[in-house]
Amino acid sequence: MRIPTNLLLHLKSAEKFVIASHVSPEGDAIGSALALAMGLKELGKRVEVVCHDGLPKRYAFLPESDKVRREPSFEPDSLVLVDCADLERADIPDSLKQNAKSIVVIDHHPYKNAKRRSAQKGEANDWVVWVEPRAAATGEMIVALLNALKVPMTKEIATCLYVALISDTGVFHFSNTTPKTLRLAASLLEYGVDPQELAYRVMEVRSFAATQLLGRMLSKAKFEPALGLCWSVLTLKDFAQTGTTDEDTENFVNFLRAVDGTRVAVLFREIEPKHIKVSFRSREGVDVSAIARQFGGGGHPAAAGCRVHQSLRSAVEAVLGAVRKSLLSSPMEGEGSP
């Protein structure tokens, strides 16, 4: 993995960093941010991790998670975005988007226009961009970066990086899992990481209220076997009556993808009237990131998301229309010309 020389020079020369990621951060985003922060602190840097909307509760067990802030306490020399390449999607205060002196992007999402799109708006003068789509997770890139900076590995850093890996590989059963990914995971276990406990916390554990919410989602699921489409919705009423929030829905969409015959799974969550979050998962090579981009979102070919500012009914109709069109143009395995 080739690390840009200007990135290494930048991280060595700057002294004060704020590290952030995208809105609704998951394990790769949080794990990568915390690991990089701990690594830069080892080099004597002043560093804060910022989640403007607050750290998701399910990641409060991670080392140094108690130090995550909603607002930075100082003006940084550099804003570092991990697992995120677009200021519009960054979970940071607007003032930081507008006043950052320089921005570093470390991301594995295949989004080539990250620098150009944001830089045209004049939010920053100095950009350093490292995008590596072949990496299974941004955490993979952080490992390489910390090694290049000669930061010693610790159990705390390894724990955060292992969470990053299992989050974006589905505990190593998604198609982005490579021999390199598994070798990296094995090397992290050498530092005392508990794989059973971390897999449970990241992929399985949920409150009883969230379990009730999951039941509602499953009870409303629809399956279109001819297309291989499985989808469901969660409304404001569902959240209110179970005492839950959108944060409790992490990994829910995977239950829809697990339905036999599903090629694309879609979960709609009504956050506010005319504010709908949409999660996509796919199998058999269907690129759901292309669908998400039609609605201003993005992600990976097999896992993506977007936000739609329409009524729930309109959002469902528009998004499912795009999904059905994509599925009709992508024959199922075994179909088509020999």
C-alpha cells in the first residue's frame, strides 16, 4: 500500500489535529479515528476526535472513546477526515468546515471527486487526499500509516483497528475480505485483542428496546422474489413507541439481505418528516453505491446509504424505482448469455 509522501510530511510537521468522520459513523469510522488519534498522540501531537452529533453509544467501550468531543477545544492546524471524503458528509460543526486551514482525507471509498467537489467551495486552501479503494476498511490504511510513522502498536490501538476491520468486512464474511485482511487481523490479535468480545459488541449486542424495533422491521418486510429485492421501513411512530433512535438500527439491513434469494436489501428509516435515511446491501455483484449516488449518498458496491428529503412514501417510491431498474438491468446469476 503506497502512502503519499506529502501525507507523511504533513502529519509529521503539523502539531494540532482534529480527526472526524462521516455522519452516523460506524465501526470503521470510529475505530480508525480513535486509532489514528492515539497514534498521533504517541508522536507528541495535540489531537481531538470530534463527533458533532455525539458518539454512538454502541462504541462507548472503545479505548479513548470517552475523550470524543462534539466541538473541538482548539483551532487545529489540520482537519483529518477518515472514512469520509466530502465535507458535506463530515460530522463536524459548520465553523470547522468553513475555517479549516488544511484538510487531510484518508478513505477507502472509491470516490474520485472528493477533493475537487469540496475545494471548489473554498472551505480550505490546502488538501492532502489519500483514497485507496482496494483496502477492505479505512482501518487497513491506518495500520499502514501508523507503521510508516513508526508508531508502536498497543493493545488499545489494535482494539480500535480490529473493530474497524470487522465492521467493514462483516466479521470477515463480506467479499472485500482478502488474505491480507486476515493476516492483518491475526497480527492485531497478537496484542491481546479479544475477537469474540469485539464481534459480539459490534455485530450482535442490542438493547431489548432495539430488539423490539427489529421485530417491527421484520414484520413489515416485503420480498420481491422475481427481482431479488427485500425491503422494509421504520417510521417515527416505530421509534417513539419502542423508545429507540436511528442509532439502534445498526446492522438491521443485514437481516433483510440474509433472506434467501435476496440480491438487494433496502431499509428506510424516517428520522423526521421529509428526512429519510436509506441503507442498501447487495449480493451477486449489484452495485448499490451507484444507486445511492443518485440520491446524493455513496458507499461501497455492496454496502451504501443516502438521505432523501421527501416524505416517507415518496422516498420509498423513488428509491425502490431506482433499485428495480438496476436489478432489471443486472441479470441474476445463471441468467443471460452463456
